[in-house]
Amino acid sequence: MTDIEIARNTELQEIDKIANKIGIEEDDLELYGKYKAKISNSVYEKVKDNKNGKLVLVTAISPTPLGEGKTTVSIAIADGLRKIGKNSILALREPSLGPVFGIKGGATGGGKVQIAPMEDINLHFTGDIHAMTAANNLLSSMIDNHIYFGNELGFKKVVWKRCMDLNDRQLRKVETGLSGEKKIVPREDGFDITVASEIMAIVCLSKDIKDLKEKLGNIIVGYNNEDKPIFARDLKVNGAMAVLLKDGIKPNLVQTLEHTPAIVHGGPFANIAHGCNSVIATKMAMKLSDYVITEAGFGADLGAEKFLDIKCRKAGLKPDAVVLVATIKALKYHGGVEKEKIQEENIEGLEKGIGNLYRHIDNLKNKFGLNVIVALNRYTSDTKEEIKWLENKLNERSIPVSIVEGWAKGGEGATDIAKKLVDLVEVPENFNFIYEDTNSIKDKILKVATKIYGAKDVEYSDEAKENIEMIEKLGYGNLPVCIAKTQYSFSDDPKNLECNNEYNIHVRDVELKTGAGFIVVLAGKIMTMPGLPKVPAAESIDIDENGNIVGIF
């Protein structure tokens, strides 16, 4: 059966029963049908004095184009913990419509380990991302309306882009205001995908509605003739934006197919944004359970680095253990094995590709000082010889490893890693950030590039140098950096899979995000508005005469 068929044929519990498992009362739920609900912001106040549960971060090695199953493993672990009698909660990101209709598909797990209702979560869910799109574009319309009616604030340059939650490369750069109406001012504009919008980052990093409104007001939307920043609050629009986001800031409660509670909220990509679910969802989950399983997007060089250097820094969090997801196919992919032959047994390919896994382990264990366990997400094409070879290699380095078979067996296929995590989270850690707030912007970028990516140096375009100088002159040099680069390689070149030779990171631009509170560093050819592949997943998605959706995977 397909993932969607497995999900459809599983009987779910009504969402109030799921809430009862973690002590949330019916009055604190806002129901979206029988199986979805918003959790009231008042819940955290009620449980804020509870002891924090253990926080487990799930990340991965550098992925192949279809991903390595971080969400699948995360769900399996949460279900596995409940199988061994532990109180666990998932804290995950919301899927974006971009990959659903693009190449990667949905983001609700697979096989017997899924969050549900699968179709709803992968599509419109509770409307959070739509609300973010509306808030983003309200700000855009207010900017151009202000300019139309005389430009009292003196906009010389607009830096705020419009957004939509679909992949559309045609919208990366557009001309607006071409109607020819009197007083209308044409200008160059562009679109980001919503999950790369600063609005998404702000929602995910806000503490409450008051903090949200303040952060929205702090967004820099442009610069005047004196090169001084113009903020969203100068347009008196942050209140209206907060109104659009009043429900979007509330976490969503759903369940796994085995009825484990899942708090799903926020969904920034990690290759072009900061890649973590909301602080509100994570902190709430930690007060409601003994073990919280969360994940960060793409490989550990992206999602985990940003989870640790941005989210943990800002929210005062730290994981008690890190699960590093690996697959046999990804190791062979990074060993240069052709896609057509990736399912064939190939120990030589594993030998060449295991360096990618070792580097991620070293970063997490020795650079960040965290407890690490490798989760081998098992595929049916994996041979016993390949699995044994990998286990031996990790045992030689005293790295704990567990074979996870959640896709085929559900939570039962993750009881081994669940038991190992119960012990691992009790081991003391020596958590460190990769850089300090007081480091210069270039020093922060250099430390991530050399310590995490393994690069020799960083090269900057003239535009990037000018923007760094401007940001530090404005007094924002103390902010963390959010580096946007390809997910397929430690380098900024998606084709440099093995990374055996010396390479530099190439920074083409730097953008200040004062609302979110970080600096976006654009490296290589990464785009904040993705494009569709030659054969988009949308071609296979349909609905039948009975209203059943097909083709989402």
C-alpha cells in the first residue's frame, strides 16, 4: 500500500483524546474537525512550572534529492518510546506546498510511521502558512501604497519581497506597478517562497503575541535617501499583520498512526531559512512530556547548525541528545555511485561516502559537544553485508548506532533506539556554540564555513562586503548568521558531493532580518524561491469521484 492508503486505512482517535494523554483539557483546544486542533496560548502558562522533558534533536547526513527520512525516523522514535512505556511527544515542522507539488513530496513520514490526517497536514492544514503569506503581502501592499501617496518616509530602496507557498522560478525577479496609472511607481520586485519569508522565521521564534507584534514591527522594509532603515512599524502595519497571524501563532495538535501526540507548528526550510519548528511548540512540548522528539531540516550542516546556533541561542534551549539519520543509499550517493546503481550492493561506494557521515558526527560530537547516536533508516534494498559493514565502522569509533525499521514495523521498529536514547540523554554534555555574539559577521561566517562545512576560506562579492559593512554600521553585527546554501554538499556546490578537495564558500549577498533577529548569508547559487523539477509531483496528484486524494507521498 502507498503511504496515503496506509494513513487512510488507520483508525485515528478523536483529537480531544490525544490531548488528554498530555494533560490538555478540552477548553484549551480549538477544534479543526475531529482530528486536528489548535492549542490555546494559555496552556503554556498553566504548565510553565512543570519540569522540562528531555529534548532529542533528529538531524541527518547530507541528503539525496528525495531525503533520508528524518521525519519518518522522528515519528518512529516517538512511537518507539511509547512502546517501551515512556511519555513522548513529537514537535515537528509543517509541510510546505512547494515540495508537496515539486520533487520531495509530503513531510508527514511514511509507511507505518506517519502523522495524520496526512492529506490535510500536507495541504492547507490549519491555514498557518496561508496566514503568513497574507501578512507578508499585506506589508508589501502597504509599502507600495505609501509610496503611491507621496512617499512621506522617503523610500529610496525597498528590500521587502512578496511571497507565495509554491515553487515558481518565474517569480524570482519581477517588475511591478506597470499599469500606467497616474502616480504609480514601477519598480523591480521579487517573490520568496513563504517558508523563506521573514514572517515564517518571526512566528517560529516569537514567545507570544506581544513578542510577535514587536518582531513584526522591527522588520526593515527599505532604506531612505540617507541610507537609514525604514521599519514595518513606521508604516503602522505590524498590528494588522499580527491580527492575520493571531491563530497562526498557536501550535497545532495532531497524532501519529499509533496515536502519539504530535505538536506541528512552523515550517522554515533549512537550506534557505533556519529550518526548525516554533519555539512555542518546542517549549510547550517539553512541559507536557518526558521526551520531546524534534527535527531540523536537511543535513546537520544546515538544520542542526541553525537549530543550535540560532534557535537554542535565542530560546535558551539545548538538546539532551542528537539522532543522526543515515541511509545506505545516501552514503553510496556521496561516494559517487550513480543514481541508477544506488540500490545495488556496493561496499566500495560506502567506503568512499562514509566520510560525509564521519564529518557530521565530528561536528555534532566534538564541535558542538553533544551526545550523538546514528540511526540507520533501513530500506528494503539494503543488504545484510552493507548494514554489518556500517555497524562495524561505527563500532570501531565507539559511535552508538541503531537500525530503525519504522517504515515497515511502526514504533516496534524503533524500540532499540528508544531504549538507547533513554540512557544517552542522561550522559552529561559540554554544549558549545560555533561562534559568539560578539564575533564580527565575517568571523561568524568563517567559523561556520571552516568548522562545520570544512571549507578553507570564504570569498565575498562586492555587494556582500558592502552590506556587511552597512549592517555593522547600523549596529546589528551581534546577530547570529543564517547561511543559505545547497543541502546536497558541505560546500556551496551541489555537484561537489565527496568534498575531497579544498574549497571555499562563496558569499554573493547578505541580508539583514531585524524582525527575526538574524542575518541571512546567501552562498553559492541558492535561491529563496525554488523552481519545479522537469516532472513535478503535481502531475501525479489527483482526486477521485469519491473525494479521495491520490498521489501525495
